[in-house]
Amino acid sequence: MELDVSFWLTQFLNGLANAMVLFLIASGLTILLGVLGVLNLAHGSFYMLGAFLIFSSSIIKNPSWFWVGLLLAPLVVAGFGTIIEAFCLRPLYGRERLYTLLLTYGFTLILDDLVLLIWGRDYKSVPIPALFEGRLSIGDFSYPVYFLFIIAVGPLLGVFLWFILNRTNFGKLIRAASTDSEMLDALGVNVNRVFTGVFALGAWLASLGGILAAPMRSVEPGMGVEIIIESFIVVIIGGMGSYLGAFVGAVLIGMLKAFGIEILENFAMIFIYALVLPILILRPRGLFGETTI
């Protein structure tokens, strides 16, 4: 039986493209867990809002619609996340995590209904931006240029995130807050502002993931539910608070989905849970659990 190299290379690249989107979302989630200790169920809703906002941008009959949406939509969602953190989550930080869990779940329901109210129930489609239309062809192999753009963007944003966390004053404050927020507060740093900035950064990353994913899939209400489950799995695999773990976990999940669907078409998630189970048993902190932000 002849090996179809083009087919398997396409599956590999599809898995990598989906992994880069998942990495953006999971990296924001793992930072939230590592610094704030908040299990934010509304994180997937920020992803959904980013997708719907870029859909609204695509209605503008202008070649720059994608870049305008890419710039403004994450800022809008980050601003919305800032309001949620400052006025709703902050009073609950001293209580059990169940309170924040219920609150963020409530925001998930609210945002889903808000999307239904504004955009309706119909599936939406976002066109591929003009700059990335077409396919790259090499011999018998052909692949969409936009997917290659996503594959390139993921590592670049990973480097950008590393720079923020390791080479900026804000990043130093984030890492200090993840280690000992009380000591940081005693040193005169406004820890509440740091927490708000972290939550806004997480919302920005989630919405950016939704924007980049929109031309690759249908945009629909409730689309954040599936992605938040996969993001939690990525955090379990990579380890809470580790953005390197988020990258590795996202790539593993992307590959398991891309190739698992060829083995068991309707049960590809079996392979993902088969990976999670031994990690939970052998390394409960995840593959990079000892690595802090």
C-alpha cells in the first residue's frame, strides 16, 4: 500500500494550525490559574466574542477589515474582562474557589444569551483576509496560505508572551504575584491592578484565538464550550501556570485530534483522554508543573 505523503502532511499541518489557536486560549487560562487561582469558565466566551466581533468587522467592505478587527476586537474584549474582574471577581478572591467558579459560569450563560440577542442563532462564516487567500502548491502538495499564517503566528505570539513575562516590569510583578501576592502587597505594589492586568491579558489572548480561528470554522453561539474543555485539558497536560506547558499540551492535543480522527472518526477524543489519564496518575502537576510563570 502506497503511503500518501501529501495527505498525512496535510493532517499534520491541520493539527498544528488548530494547536496554535488552542495555545493562545490555553496560555491565557493557565496564567489566570497560576496567578489568580481562578478557574474562569467564561474564558471560552471571550474566545466566542472575538470570533463574533471579527465577523462584524468582515461586513465592512474594505480590504483592511481583518486588520482593524484584529487590532480592536481583542482590546474591546480585554476591556470587558477588566470590568468583570474589577467589579465582580475581586470581591470573591478571599473566598472558596467555588464562588468564582459559579460566577464565571454565570457569565458564560449571560454572554451566550447576549450573543444570541445581537447576532442571532444562525451560523456565521468569516472570509479569509485577502492577503492570505489562495493555496501554497509544491508539486502535488497544496495547502491554504491562511493556515500557514496561523502556524507562524502561534510561535511568534509565544515569544511575545515570553518577553512580556520575563523582560518587562509587568511580567516581573506577575511572577511575583504568582509566588507570594501578600508579600508583594506588603512591598507597596497595588496587587489588585496586577490581577486586573492578568485577567485582561487572558481575555485578550482568548479573543485573539477566536479571531484567528473564525475563518477556519463556523462561528456560532456556544462555540466557547468546546474550546474551554480542550483548554482545561491542555492545562492539565502542561501544568498550571506554565505557558511552555500550554504550548506543548496544545500541540499534543492538535496532533491527537488530527490523526485520531483518521483512526476512529467519531471518537477522536478517546485518544486525548487516554493521554490525560496517565499524566494525572504519574504527574498530577502536569509535564511542566514545577515551572512557574
